[in-house]
Amino acid sequence: MSRRAVSFEEIPVSDASSGPYALTLGPDDALWCTLVHAGQIARLAPDGRLDRHPLDSAACGPSLITSGPDGALWFTRSQDHRIGRITVDGKATSFPLPSPGSGPFGIVAAGDGALWFTQLHTDRIGRIDTDGRVTEFPLHLPGAFPSAITTGPDDALWFTLNQADAIGRLSFEGDLTLHSLPTANAAPVGITRGADGALWFVEIGAGRIGRITTQGRIDEFPLPDPASRPHAIVAGPAGDCWFTEWGAGRIGSITPDGHIEEYDLPSPASEPHGLAFGADGALYVALETGAIARMVL
């Protein structure tokens, strides 16, 4: 299989101290980006216009972000332990969580009309409805560090347990299943639902891409550079998955049968984190050094 030709463009978003971190495509066809160190949410319009919306706390730590069922964007605030909401015209609100110091991180909109999120420090999965009502589900696994979360084809929530080297599944009713990974110190982070009906995830500790079926079968695919630190992963429109290599300044792709391709970013030390496909079909990547990279396939 020949390697695809790609081109990159870097779009300045902030200075390096602001930290572009995660991206999602909004209902307005704009890219919405968290600025984790500045306490802001940025909006990159299809015409290239950039707007930055300060939140009520510069130290709130906006982390992962997703489109909600109500036409707004929802995001985790990992430093002040709240869930944030911002409308497409920039009006932001937030909701406190019941568990002190919970450290919300991953978030996803689910089929029950609510947002589900992970809590890094209290080993819980949370559910928040669009009115701000919160329900929490304890994992009873101390120190597991639940990180990213997504929805599966089985109407359940699937999430990574970074310090437990496992993948979790939680039903809407609260039934929990844990799947241990074959590799020690895998430290999974990002997870996404693939076009093949499986869940794909990255192992930042082991330098691998993982795949788990809804029946719990796990396959792992080693990256050429085991120290590349894969961080986030997203399903692509062509059936493959795309991921960032935070430690190597690269973007990678993997097909359902495990074929891997890698592409160097223009700035090697740009610290790529979250990524999302835009309305134009290009792949956008948040670079913590202060920009969004646009990758045209």
C-alpha cells in the first residue's frame, strides 16, 4: 500500500502558554478548541475566523470537548471540577460536580440524551443531563484514573482506565464490565468508535494502538517508535482511525486490518494532542505549543 500524500497548514490560535488541547466539530460547522492553560474556548470558523471566549476562571482547565444534544458544546473543567457548556454564540455556563476534587476529563454525548464524563481522581463515571443534573457511578477500582470516553455500537459507554491498564464498559443502567489489557504499563488514554464497530484506543505507555470488540476481544498493534506516546484517536471518514503521537510530533493512521502510516508535523516539538475532522474533510490537530494544524489528505 503506497503512502498517501498530505499537506499541512498551521493556524495560530494562542501563545504556547495557553495550550490548545482538544477539538470537536460543532453544529455550526466550526472547530471548537479548549485552551487548557488559559481558561478559554476557541472557535475556528470555516472561513478561517478565530474567536476566543474567556471562561469565568482562567485556571479552570478546560480539557476535552464534545457537541451536545442541545446544539451547544460541552466540556470538562479538570482544575475546578465542573462541567462547562458554551453556546455557538459564545455564552458559557458551568455546573459543579458532587464529588470534591473529581478532575473531570473525558466527555461524550450519548444516546440517552445526556453527556457522560470520566473523573480522573475519584474513579467514577458521571452523567449530566442538559439541565445540569448529575449522577455518578463509582468504579470501585481505586487509582484506575478513568480518562477518555466514547459510545459504542451496543448503546454503552466505553472508556480507558489509564492506571489500571484496562478498558471499561458501562451501560446506561450502571452495569460495569472491565477488560484488562494484555500489555503491562499500557496506560491507555484516547478511545473512539471505529467504522468497523469496534472500539479503538491508544496506549501511551506502550506505544501501541489497541482494538477491542464489544465482546471483549483485544488486539494490539505496535507503533514503529514505542516511545512516540500516542495520545488521542478519532475515527476517519474512510474507515480508518487517526491518532496523535505526542512524544514524536507525528500524526498516524491505522486501518481496520492494522496497517499503520505516520506523518511528521511541520514543527517537530509541537506537542499534538486532540484531533477532529472538520466540515471540509480535513483533519485538524490541536498543538499545545499554540496552533491548530490542518492536514489535507
